[in-house]
Amino acid sequence: MTPGPVLFARYAYPPNALGYCGPADAEALRHALTGGPDLAELTHLAAGFEGAWPYLELIAGSNGITDPLDAGVVEAYWLGNGLLDTVPAGLVHRFLDDRFGPRVGSRQEELAAPVGLGALPCHSFHVLTVYPWVGLLRSGQLSAPLTVIDRCRIRWGEVETVTGGLALVRSRPLVLVGSRLVLGPPRLEEARLGLAPVEVNDTVSLHWDWVCDRLDPLALARLRLSTLRNLAAVNAAPVPGPAAAADAAG
């Protein structure tokens, strides 16, 4: 299994390079990832991701795991796995209240609604449930909320071509149908390479405009399951966050 610090960095680097989260020096993260890798430095840098790190602690603590960068914990956060099923819903409610309650105020109930509808506390939960309320609605970044949500989530696809440092990947984007967020028809997107070895016909994961990793059938199944489960929970909520962000943008 890929070491936890390496796996974390592969998914954390794309938003870090864009300045959205993590330490200010994104190239330090990439250098530690691709130049060795340097596990000690990757571990040090990972703790600076104020968005992801608390989720890792939540998942690890709920499973009696002392290391938040345990490979299974990291996989649970980015892709999803069975560790998420042991995180108590009540603990997730407290986690949301402690971290985001002051920022959403009276919208706290709407923010937390998907938890009672089967949502899993992983990255797609943060993107689909937390970010529309805390990020998009509260910061005014409303010009293209659906695009931001789609690029920020971990998605999957098949590599069709590799040319230099770029790949063409066939994946399914998110589309808004009324107030429901669903996976649309497959389309080609261009993604950057360099974080993990990739070949034509590989099934891969993507984050923002980067290919992050190859996905074996089990990892793909876990990512699909967690994504679809969190989409179902968000869509079942009385006020789905992505739809609310799109309405605010309009």
C-alpha cells in the first residue's frame, strides 16, 4: 500500500498549488513528494492543511488509530472506505458545530442535515455539504459554483491519451437537475501529470486539473460508493447546499 503521507500529498497538492489550502509553499510539498519521497517532510507539511487534517483526526480517532496519516485513514478521507462507517453521526454533528457553526450561524441545521441522511465524513462530504455553505455562500465566490464543486471533488475517469505532461481523461462531470446534483454524461477533460505513474487505459483519480493516482477496482468502487452516497444525502436534504449556492449565484 502507498504510504499515507505520499497518498495524502498526491491529492493535497492540486488545491495547494492553486493557493486554496495548505502551507504557502506548494512546491515544497511537490518536491517532498516527487524527490524521494521525503516521508518526514510530507508528514510535517500535511499537518498544515487546516481543512483536511481535522477530518483525518476524526476518522483516525473514531477507529482507535493513533496516526492521522495511516494509509487507511488517508484513503478513507480522499476516496472512502469502511473506516467511515464507524464514525458516529453524533460526533460528526459536534465536529461541524465546533468547526463551522460560528461561520454559518442560523444555517447550521441546513449544513448538518446530510449527516442524518447517510452522508460519510470524507472529502466529498466537505465539497458537497460544507463548502457550498461555508465557502461559496459565505465568501461570495459565486460566479461558477457548480464548476468549483466539480473540480474540487475527487472524481474518476479513464485515460485515453498521454502526451508529454498531459492526459486526456474521460470522466463524468456534476450537473444540476433542478435542485439535484447528479453525474452527467462522460466527457473528455485535460489533466496534468506528474504526481503518480499513469498510462493509457488506466482508471485514475483527479483533483482540480491534476491526475492524482491510479485506481485499482477496489479503490474505484470505494470512491464511487462514497461519492454517490454523499450525493444522495445532499440531494435528500431539505435545502441542498449546491443548489442553494447556484441559486445565490443566479
